[in-house]
Amino acid sequence: MATITATAENFEQTVTGKGIVLVDFWAEWCGPCRMFGPIFEAASEQHDDIAFAKVDTEAEQGIAGEAQITSIPTLMAFRDGILVFRQAGALPAPALEQLIVALRELDMDDVRAKVAESEAGR
């Protein structure tokens, strides 16, 4: 599946849908971002059941601000509209594959219960 360019117009719709969505926050001037880009793109071609989105933090400063991005690259993973992973720094290909396996194995009923419990405690 091709990588999606996430913008202010489509970001929320992209990350709130069913399934797994990986989002790479990056910038053209960022060396580690340029190193991670091909790894992210290759994974998108291998896993057509996962949505892969890229947010250019220079062009989409509003999204970057809302997502509280303070370091790039930052990778976020959503599953069924719930943020389940967030990490700054470029991942090597094997680590990205491990993350994908872990995302697929998540017990979403358990995740939803923990989210509900957390929100009830606020």
C-alpha cells in the first residue's frame, strides 16, 4: 500500500479508522528522518493491511503541535483509533517489524478497558 500524506484535512480521519495506522512525523532537513523514510516506505509495501501515513512537520505545524511533537522523527501507532505507541527516533527495520507484530497481537478489548478506566479516573 502506498504511503499516505497526512494533512490537516485528512489526519483525523486517517488515524481514527479501523485497523492499524502508523504515522511518521518527519521534516526534509532532518537526517534521521531521511534515514528512516526508506525503512518506513519498504514496510508500507510489505504490509498492505496497515495504513502508513507521513506528516511533514514543516508543512503541517498544526498537526505537529496538536500531537505534541518535540523531536523528529516520531513514530505513532494507532489501532482502531486509539494511540497505542509513540516513540521519537528512527527505528531500524527489524524494530519496526517487531512493532508491527506487537500491534497485530494487541488485545484491543483489554486496551479499550484500560482507556475507559483511565478516563474514568480523570
